[in-house]
Amino acid sequence: MSKSVTQPNRLKEGGRIDRSRKLGFTFNGQHYQGHAGDTLASALLANGVDVVNRSFKYSRPRGIVAAGAEEPNALVQLGSTEAAQVPNVRATQQALFDGLVARSTNGWPNVQRDVMSLVGKLGGRFMPPGFYYKTFMAPASMWMTYEKYIRKSAGLGRSPMEPDQDSYDHLNQHCDLLVIGAGPAGLAAALTAARSGARVILADEQEEMGGSLLDSRDLLDQQPAAKWAERVLEELAGLDNVTLLPRTTANGYHDHHFVTLHERRTEHLGETAPLVDGHRGARSRMHRVRAGQVLLATGAHERPLVYANNDVPGNLLAGAVSTYIRRYGVVPGNKLVLSTSNDHAYRAALDWVEAGREVVAIVDARANPQGDWIDAAKAKGIRIITGSAVIEAKGEKRVSAARVAKIDLAAFKVTGQAETLVCDTIASSGGYSPVIHLASHTGARPTWNEEILGFVPSLVKGVHAAGSARGIHDLAAGLADGVAMASQALEALGQSAKAVELPQVDSRREGAACALYQVPHEKPTLRAPKQFVDLQNDVTAGGIELATREGFESIEHVKRYTAMGFGTDQGKLGNINGMAIAARCLGKSIPEVGTTVFRPNYTPVTFGAIVGRHCRDLFDPERYTALHQWHVENGAEFEDVGQWKRPWYFPQVVNGKKETMHEAVARECRAVREKVGILDASTLGKIDIQGPDAREFLGRVYTNKWEKLAVGKCRYGLMCKDDGMVTDDGVTSCLAENHFLMTTTTGGAAAVLEWLELWHQTEWPELNVTFTSVTDHWATMTITGPEARNLLAEISDIDLDRDSFKFMDWRAGKVAGVPARVFRISFTGELTYEINVQANYAMHVCKTLFKHGEKYGLTPYGTETMHVLRAEKGFIIVGQDTDGSVTPEDLGMQWCVGYDKPYSWIGKRALTRSDTRRTDRKQLVGLKPKDPKVVLEEGAQIVFDPKHAIPMPMVGHVTSSYYSPTLDSGFALAVVKGGQQKMGETVYLPMADGQVHEAEIVSPIFVDPKGERQNV
Amino acid sequence: MQRYSGFGLAKHALSHHENWERQWRNPTPKKQYDVIIVGGGGHGLATAYYLAKEHGIKNVAVVEKGWLGGGNTARNTTIVRSNYLWDEAAALYEHAMKLWEGLSQDLNYNVMFSQRGVMNLGHTLQDMRDIQRRVNANRLNGIDGEVLTPEQIQEIVPIMDCSKNARYPILGASWQPRAGVARHDAVAWGYARAADALGVDLLQNTEVTGFKIRDGRVYGVHTNRGDIEAKTVGCVAAGNSGVLAKMAGFRLPLESHPLQALVSEPLKPVLDTVVMSNHVHGYISQSDKGDLVIGAGIDGYNGYGQRGSYPTVEHTLQAIVEMFPIFSRVRMNRQWGGIVDTCPDACPILSATPVKGLFFNCGWGTGGFKATPGSGHVFAWTLAKNQAHPLAAPFSIDRFHTGALVDEHGAAGVAH
Amino acid sequence: MSNAATFDTRTEANIPVESPLAYSYQRSGAPAPSAKSRVVLRERAFLGHLVLRGGAIVLDEAVRAVLGFGLPARPNTLSHSEDGARSIQWLSPDEWLLIVPGGEEFELEGALRNALGDAHYAIVNVSGGQTLLELSGEKARELLMKSTPSDVHPEAFPVGKGVTAVFAKTNLILRRPTETRWELVLRRSFSDYCYRWLLDAGAEYDIGVER
Amino acid sequence: MFLIYCPYCEEHREEEEFRPKGQAHIVRPKDPEACSDEEWGDYLFFRDNPRGIHHEMWVHAVGCRKFFNVTRHTVTYEILETYKMGEQPRITAESLARVEIQGNVQVAGGGQQTVGATNAAVASVKGEQA
């Protein structure tokens, strides 16, 4: 900490920092000190740090240019630990905190002595815009090698390599008026709306609200402007209808006045969110704001002038100079030359002189500037050089001099001999660009205003702009505009604005600015030293000229060819200058060239803040059945089916070893075929259907017939879309004449319910029927296997006699003392009862079943065993054996198609299109591998001729394939072209490892083809 | 045409880059052309280039209402791959892939086609079945691909969360090593420069306002710069295809939807391959500049606004952080939207239309960029011979009447 | 008669029941409310939940006859019995949610069916499929703002309002029966997710769970 | 993100509660068997897909679960009206075109009308623009 305490550029007094609170920080391994209220940038400047980074392409030394969001150079890597790393933090927007650790994002071995700068110095000439499009093409095979080296120089900061320890959250906000920006216009607007009783949110991106008032030289009611801001903020803070959000950036303006505000809640306190009361709150928070009306009081960004070597550290924006002096008590140099096109920038020179340092000269591009500011500068004895500009900066790691010359604006040339002024700082100002980004997000194209030499926002209804954001830079006028625009917004809301008395502002005489963007040099642009337009991307005036020369005439082409505006500052400083240069080169006006479109974000936002709480355990809901705890306790492995967690299989520990899935499934399969198994089938969708037209409705949405299904009976149904392709299936039971219970696939439940509603509400509103989801109400336990009846009989009062309670019947009664509906349907081919009880009782019923089931060998099984058992029976799984291109006929399920139903049910018409009538469509068949030990790969492609050259004609693929413990062999379901007519034929499956499996086309029903076992 | 090379670049450097030629002319429209291409994006420019180069038809105009490559060419996430499921789609995309592999040299313009490999993750058992099915099909179609285990995936992408604790653990992936990314703007510019050199007129800021149609045959187009005649007109206007079809008096089985994408700030290289996940719904690669390039989803509503809904961006980044927890502190720089013309079967339309001489190349949905050279190549053939190229034949509009759809929803999945 | 099957899914009190949050309490715990708790959560399990479908006029008449109070008159509102123990919420122009003390639902369904006679309507018992959580405390509203895009400001969400709302990545029914109390009606299968969300988002308010 | 007025809930709600369902007013042919393959294909797949005024169906999925129709501009995304199933739109491309010709107002290419071209009559019909 030896040399860290001097802060050579810190003024003894002044500024809004707290000199009593000293904060230590580290930059590039060096320790420094700053004060509470500093930004990292102001603290670095206070400590005399000139070079803060190296540029992206040419690796030139770069210093701090601006004091806010527009800063292109001062990007740092923040963080003392791996998990806390944040890349590309803008030092001008990072509040200083004690212990802050930052590094430059570029520069090797360090930012002072960078190896790549040699490349920049020597090779800069060989890297014009688009140079990579023109090179690295030969030989073709070498591009990937070239690219490897190009990539090495990519990027600014680096990603952390450990997961973030912090959390983030969202807050959904609704308000009448959202005011963005708490400068003069924003404060006046917020005050107006707040006093009128509207729900107001006032958001401002800076550490402190007040905007330009915080470093203004103006007096409001004879007091420093900041005092007025403090008073207004105090009043607003006391109102219930106002939400104040400092450190909050409006980063995206979305449709219908939905605005995202990113609040940096703790980034000024430390690199991770501090512990408060034992809780670590969200590091930052995204406010998702739905506003009735929005008022943009986002101010303006000063434009730098584009002159040779304008990137050498010590070149700053004039306004930034004032901000550092007045807000932070930091003078970023000793000898200043100011180059300006307007009056307002003069205040930088005045502030500099008042800080006790030397102003070498003010260089004004106008021939005869007149106004109060000029008079004030003259009164201070400052030399003013008119009709001139700084045409070139000298120096390498810090400005050493400015070359100043007379220029002819219209002819774009230097007209006099250049004078060299020794200085260490050049401040420049080319005017002020309203911050139109948010308005631009809405899709509205900004329009050029020649009077203010800037684009002003076009506004869709409900959006208002006030003050500098629409080119009203005068303080008094800006305040009044805030009130007026807030009143306009309130009126649009149907509310009336209460009058607000505005503070008195002394009026000031100001002359007109001149249009100056690129400053001419003695040499032509392409031969002059580099004149930077976009500092972050090393885009120069010469680069833009070259782009236009090569035919890139649209501003979008210029931008893309040169990369102008693609940086993390999104061209806040450079874009207008770039457009002006392109316009000059093309002989057009700026509005003719037009502007590019700004996109969210206004300033970059961490992924974490956008993600919010929707990560880790809360990334996506996990849906559980009522028996989930039982599954967990019994060692289930789970399968993700939609959002459900379903037991996949239940591995047991046998002789101290946990079963593999294969072993567990074989055991579970045998248990079902030989004894009894139990499956949690609660995830199947269940829809209660009531109404006198329920039956008719079913007939229209299912492919098969429903008019004769009796009360107490169940039936399998197949559902198609109107393109004839199978989309869902399930069993529907008749509970009463006008009452049905439909089941759907697990994944299809929500979609099917919506599907039914769609048809009912849009096509058949005359049908009297209602649909209600009861998926969660019922828990479903499927007991299946030869012992199922014996087991159920022990704990149920239902008459289970095979003749009175037949296959495809359902009965009500009690199971384990709990009222239950029991459905005798089967997805395994075995004797099966599906027990449905109100879900709150499920655990009791399940436990009772196991209490009684032990002697019958009751075995829990999961989805994998279910799949094997159903495939052995040739039962399809929609979504596995079908893929949206399969008709009921392709599945060989003509038995489930009511061709002669009176109503042309959904899907019927499509079955007779020319393509669906083809006989060589892919059809569902069984496949028996010639080698019973082989379990074919699911997804394996099927060919008739395995000797055919690549590309090999494929005739189908394996949809389901398992080892069957019952058959003691592999078996599969598959779709094969014309397969239903090819029983007994051999097909081939050429695999990645070179093996070619052979299989015989067989019936898809492998076990109990007559279906006797389920009927016992 | 001034040939580009490293040597040439050095020569120009010595003359301060003051002698570079225009990459393409800015011609005045002629009254008549042999062929008019409507739409100056990558596909349209490629079509014009191959018409001139392969078929000797050089009296061609490309009519573009804005700037060349200003539509989806400039807005996509630049992924190039050919591992499609169905034979018809795979053949078309593989045709494109083969052209990609020599494109920089063919055009004398470095399109920075980087074959860094594309990985499609599987998170469920059904994902894995679909992946196996697709990779098996690719192999028998002569397209490179393999199925990776989670361990292999972890080796290729060490920064991804491949643990079992993830909400949807990664069970495997398909991997196409020849797939990768390319520099999107360069593709448009490279084709433009090469087509221009062969005599094609590239007419920017020229908007088609109608078609000249008589007796069911096209004779040219009306534009804001006057009428231009040609007996063959090919429309390659992506999201605006429906608007053009309406001008010609018919409808298409298309809906135009917003498709969003976003980039992070530039980072030092951390991800060397392309990772896609249909299930958690996100895909990501890192550009040569260092940006993480991330594809967001498609919005469900029709939209020509080149912007979509914010929740889509939220969901995408949730997926990215789920797969890459270390990116939580990385910052999103910019988002944008394109307009994609989606077909019911997620496959394109390369087809004659009810109007003789008028052809449409559209419906690429979220998968157009990767097809650029192939699309242009077969469409040029189709226009030159007035007959569907064999690779284009399955993608006729008729399929929506016969039912012979090529359902690539599985392969298209999320936008990419 | 509507010719639908009714079924009393409840049984004797000695048979153990589990609320949808039974597993969650075990897995995620239930921090006891303390003086620091600015949000308190309480599950009101095992209530009777019935969905009513049909025309407003007929249903209103029947409900009045059976329960002594009518359907809510406006969309997105609640009506309730004087003691607040029974409530009816508008869900859609032809759909209402009736919540009554646990055990009443089956008899109530029967009584309503009797009162409705031949009218076109449907009644569905969904009691096993959902549970109700109460949220109270000074930060309850802010916790909801973290969770749902619905406007929960008192001006937009007065007492007596009830809506179906997006909640984190799922949805639920959100109601405000009194000045200080919010109710969330959750689907059983999503309840663990919602519970974990509430504990996580509510941690900074020292959320407590009354059991 | 849109703010959509549900005609059944009689409130504006966030887009997150809704799902878009494509072009509105597509009626299933009364006698599908009498349709040609062309007609059936048109019904299934072919859409207007206009750049401009679009009548489309949405469902209030997290809400009343009712389907309803929205008249929306597909460039500005401005919602001009919502109406119940079975009702007809009051605002159509044709009705707007009539107003626009009377107002002689040019709409910028992006679909957003700029400040310089205000016209109260059109603005009120076009809703969100001013």
C-alpha cells in the first residue's frame, strides 16, 4: 500500500465523495485507495492511472474517456475469486467498494507492456476492415489452423470457470407511469405524476439520482442544482405511490410498454451479495415492468470529435472532465486543451481552471463563437482559438501535445499551419446525441433533427420523451418539459396532473453549435494517423471510408463490414460520428444515410439476472405423484417424462451389489408375468367428461366408435389430428350415461384437454359437454400379474369374480378401506386392476397393498418394465412408436377405426389422400432378431439390401426394442415400408460398428397373441 | 474481379488501401432480364451466382428491397450442419454441406466456415431414441455423425454440467464433426461479389410491389424503381414470401414468426464447439470475436416485427445457465429477431407455383442459413431448366395436398 | 337429472391421509415462524374442492338455495359465506371453484345436483388434486410480485378478487379473501415445486411455515 | 411481451397467460368427404400470413381457458381489438385502408408511424400509434 495513498489528481475538496471513508482496491495487481462515492474509474483517475486497457484489434493503450454508460475503453475483469469473476465491467459504472479487485481485460504480459501492440503497430496497416474475408483462404485445409490463432486474440474479459454462488430474482411491477432517468426532466416528471396520485416508478442507472444536476454549474432557486434534486427525491421517497429505483438500468423496451429494469442491488457493496441477517439476498434484480405510459428522460450522450490519435490516454469527453471534477473531486490531468463545436463544453475548461490547473487553450471550430460561456472563459483569461480544432493528438501512453489547426468545415480540410500545444489532456465535444435507444427498441425509427444535430426519438403511443432525451438541452426548458410530458402521459391515462412549481433557473445566452464530426487532417483520411470512431472495436474513419469505397453503402453494411457499434457500448459514442463519416464519403446527408437500429440491452446484463430464480433446483417444475416418497424410499431410479419424475426401475441390492437396470427390469418383468407387479400410473392424464353430448363428442375426436359403450365399461381409443396422424391414445370409461373418464398419455394430458376445448369452443359449441382435468385428484396404482386378483381380493370389497367383473369393466368399491374405482384394463397383457383412489389416500393404499402383497411376490416396477411388457404385447407408445407421421392404418389398428361413423371424425378425411393411401407406407411390425441374444438398437435403420452402396435405401427403423425375459430373447417393434405384407421376410440393420443384424418381420404381438392372460 | 489474397492485401496496405475496387456495382435496373431473383439474401444471391456460373445465365437481376443480406442472413446464429433425419432433407442439406466445404475458395471470399462440430444433446430416453435414429440414418446416407456418451461430451465440452444432478441430465448427444459455423455476412457479400463479377445486376433499395402476370404466366415485376421484365422469376424472400405470394394471387402453407437470438459480451475463448439442446431449449456457440452466440426460441404468434417476446429470451438463458452454470455472471450484450417462414413439416418449399414461370424458394423456417449454398444451387438448376432439381422435387408445394410431408420437426426442434 | 356418476372419495377418519405437501415438509423442512418472519405460510389441506360448470343463472339459483349465498357477480371475484368458511370463485364464464370445509363436498354435490335437476351443468370433485396455501405478513405481496406477473397491487387486486395466475413456471389460483391474507390454490403434482419456490424466494423475509 | 385483453375475463393480462393458436376464422369444411385433396390441404395448411392486420385465435390458457380472437398488426404488434369466439372483427385490413386513404397518411416501412405524420383519425383507429 506504499504508493497507494497519494491520489495525485484528487482535489482537496469538492465533489460528492465521502473523504472520511477510504476504500482500498487493487487494479492490475497494484493497490490503490479511493473514497466512498467513487466509481472505479474516478478512483483510477484520482490515482493517476492512465492506461487502463489495450484495444481489441491493434492493442493500443487506452485510457478512460467517459464517465458513464458510454465508456468504450475502461472494461475490466472484476473479482477476487474464481466464482465471483465478472468480465467486461465498465469502470465508469462500477461503484468502488473496499477490497475491489480488477484487472484490464486485454494486454499480455500486462497492459503497460503488451506484446500484441507490436502487431498493432506494425501490422495495423495490414488489418483494414474485412481483411479476414480477403485472406487465409489458401490452402483450404489451413483455415481451421489460422482460425485457431485468430481465436486466441478474441474476446475481452473471461468467463468465470466456477458456478456463481449468488442468486438473482425478478420482481413483477405494474405502474401508471414509468419514468426512466432521474435527471432534471425525469425528476420534474416524476414529481408531477407522483403528486397527481399516479403509480410511478422512477428508475435511474447511476449510483446516485440527479443526473446532470449532480455536476451542473447552474443554480436552481439560487442553490446548487443538486440540492433541488435532493429535495425532490426526499419528497418522492415519502410517497406510497412512488417506487424509486436507483442503480437501475432500463435495458429493454418490449411490446406494449413492457420494460425490463435491471437493479444492481449489491454490486456497489462487494463482488458477492453481502449476508444480511443470515440471508444472502439477490445480487441483482430484474424488474419486469408493465407500464401504462412511459416517459423517457434518458438524457444525452456527448459526442467526441474524431481526430488523429484521438485514442491516446488523456483524450476525454469534455463533459466527463466536468463530471470527474465536480462529482468526484478528480482532475484527470494538468494541462488541458479543449476542442469543441459548441458552447456547453466550455464548462469543462472553467471547471479545470477553477480546480487550479492550467487550460492551455480552448479550440473552437466556430469562426465567431458568442455567448455567456465564452465570455466566462475569456474572463478567466483562457486562450480561445477559433475556427480551429485539434487535428491530432501526440503521445503514446498519455497525451503529450495537441496539434491544432484552422479548418474549413464545408470543404473538410485543414486550411492553416498546425500549431503544437503541449498538454496532457485533450477534452473534446462534438455536440450531444439524445439517448434514443429505448425508443428505438419499440421499432420506431428515430428522425434527424438538424437544429440540435442529433437523432430524436420517434415515439409510439404511450411513450413520451422529455428534456435532453428529445434534444431539449437547456435546463429550464428541460425541467418544464418534464412537467409537460408527465401531464401529457397522465392525460393519456385519464388522470389529471397537479401543478408543480418549478425552481427558478438563471437564463444563459448560448450560441449555436456547428456540425463537426470527423476533424480533417493535413493528410487524406486513409493516410493520416488513425482517427478512431468506435474505440472499442478499433473502427477508424479510414475504415469507414474504405468500406464505402468498396461498395458498402447502406449504413448497416458499413456497420457490419467495419464492426462499428458492435461493442459492449453499442456505439453510444461512435455511431453518429460513423454515420456522419459514411455520409461524407457517400456525398449524402446523415438522414439519408440513416441510422442503424438499437436493440436491447441498453447496457449488458448478467445472464443470472435474466434467469432469476429459474435455475438449479428451480429450473423447471418437477411433478410428483402422491407416491413419490415411497418411490424415493424404495430406491427408484427416475425417468423424466414431461415434467414428471416417474420411477424408471427399482434396483435392489442383491448379495451386496446393486442391480443393473437390465437385471432389475428382468426381475420386474418376471414378477409381473409370474406373480404380480405394481406400477404408479398416476401420471396418465385423466379428464372428466360430462354432458348429454359427451358420447357424440367422443365419437368425433376418437377414431373408433363410442355410441354403444355401456355404463361400467371401458374402451381403448385412438386420437388423430385432422391430418390423419395419430396424436394420442388412452382408455375412456363410461361412468354414467352422460359421464365419462378419459385417460391420456402422460405427456399429452394438457394438450389433449386443450384439444377437446378447442373443438368444443370453436367448432361444436352446440354440443352440451364439459371437460375437467382430474389428473391430480386421483392416484392410480396398477396391479398386474396372475396374482393380482388374489391380492386385491384380500383388501377389497369389490366382487372380483371373472364373470361379473370382466376384462374392460370398471367397478367402484373399497380398497384398503378407501373408496376406489377399479378399472380392469391391461397394458401388460396380464390380469390387471387399475386402482384409483383420491390422491390423499394413495400412500395408505399403497402401503396396505405391500403389506398384503408380500406373500404374492408383489414387486414394484417402473416405466422400463412397463415398456417391455407392453411391447411384448404389441401395444404402442404414442411418441415412441409413432412420430407424427403415422396413421392408425400404419399401426395396423384398423380395428380401432370407425370407417362408417356418421360424423366425419377428426382425421378421417386425411386418410384417403393420395399419400396416406399408399400401400408401401411404413407400417408397424414386430422384428425378431435372428440371433436371440441381440437386442436391436432403438433407432436402428432397416434396409432390404445391406450390400447396397451408401447412400443406402432405408425402409424403416426400430421404434422399441428390449430383451424379453419371457421369450429369453431380444425383440423389437419397428416400422417397415409395406411391412404388414412382408411377414416372415428378412430385413437388415447395418450398425455403426460394422455389424449387420438380421431380423425377421413378425407380428408385433410376441406374448399371448390370443389375449387369454388378461381375460383370466 | 480483383482477386483477394494475403499478398494482394499487403500490396494494398502499401498504397494505404486507396485502390480497392468496389465489391459489387450499384447498377441501374435494365428493362429486361432473363431471370429475376426477388430477395437479395444469401439464398437469392447464391441462386444468382449459380445461375451465372453453372448455367451461363448471366442476364440476371437480384431485386432487394433493402440491403444485400439484410434479412435472416444477417440475423441468424450461423450454424451449419446436415444431419437431418429424412432422406430428402438430409440429401438437400448434405448437398449444401459439400458446397460449404469449398465455398471460400470458390468465391475467393473467406466465409470463415469453421468445421468445429455440432452437438445435439439428449436429455430423455426418447431424445436418445431420436438421436440414434437420426445418426443411424445419417450414416447410411453418407453423412458423418456419431452418438456420444456423457463422458465423451464432457471431454469435448469440459465446462458443461454433465452431472446427474441437473434437472434434465444429459444422457448423450449426436455429434457431427463436419458441422460448424460460418460468418453470415461474408456469405452474402461473397456471393454478391462473385455474382456481380459474372454480370448479375444487384439492385438494392428496389422493392417488388407486384407481379406482371398474364394468362397464368409471369412476365416480370413491378418495383418502386419501375417495371422489370423477365419470363422466369424466382422468389427467395424468407419471411416475406407470404406477402409476395399474395401479390401473385395465391397462398402458401407458411406462417411468418419472430425468431430471436442474442449474444453475450466478447469473452476469451471458452467454448470451441456448437452445443444444441432441443429439450431444455437453447443452443450456443462462441464466435471468433468471442461473443457467445445464443439462439432463442421461436415465438408462437405471426410477426414481421423482427422482435419477439421477452419471456422467450428468459427461457433461453435459463436453459443456457442450466447447461453452463459458469455463465451466470457473463453478460448479455444484445438481442434481436428475424422473421422465419415456417412450414407445417419444418421443411422448405422449392417449387413451381400456380403461376407459370414463377418459382418460390421459401419455408426454411429456422434452418435456412445452413442450406444457403445448396438452396441456391438447386434453385438455380430449377430456374434454368424450368423443372425441379431432383433434390428439390420432394419439396414441392403439392405435398401439402397429397400428404407427402417430410416431417423434420424432430431434427429442426428449436430454432437453429 | 344430469345422469352423471357421483362418488364419495372420503372414508373413515382413522384412515391416514397425506396432503400434497407431505413429502415437501419432509424433504425441504418447514421453518417455524418467528418474530422476524415477514411472511407466514400455512397449508389448509383436505378442504373440499368442487368445480361447477354451467350457466350462471341456474347455478346461482341452486347455490343460493343450498349454500345461502350466490355466485360471484363479476369475473375474477369471490363470494363467500358469512363466516368465510365456504367460498365460490369465478374461473370462467361457465366455471366456478367451490371450496368448502373438508368432508362437506360429497353431500354438497348431491344437494346441488338435486337442486339443479335437469339443467345442463357439471360438478366435478377435485379435492384430492389440489391444496390451499395461505400467505400473510407484511412482505406477502412482495413475495407474490417475485412469483407472478399478475398485478397484485391493492388497486388492481382488491379484497375479494381471485384469478388464475402464472406462478413461477407453473400456474395456480390466486385469491385475496381478506385485507391481510392471500390464498394460493395449487395442483397437487406442482405443489412441491411451488413450496420450494416460496421458501427460496421468501428466505430473505424469514418466511415461516405454520404447521 | 404483449398485454392482451381477455374478452371473457374482462381484463388486460400478460402474454404469459395466453397461447397463440394461429389464424382465426378457419372453419372445418362441413362435409370433409366431399372435399378434394386440394381443398382439404388448403384447410389444413394454407394460411393468409399477412404483413399487417391479422385476425388470430388465442387461448387464455392460464386463465379462463377460453379461445378468443385478436385483431393484431403483425408488424407493430399492436392489438386493435379482441373479441369472443363466434363474433366477427370490427377492424379489418379493408376498414383500415379506407380510413387511411381518407387521412392520406403514410405509414413508415417499419410499420411505425413517425411523429411528423400524426393524424388523429388514423391514430385512434390504429390504436397504439401516434
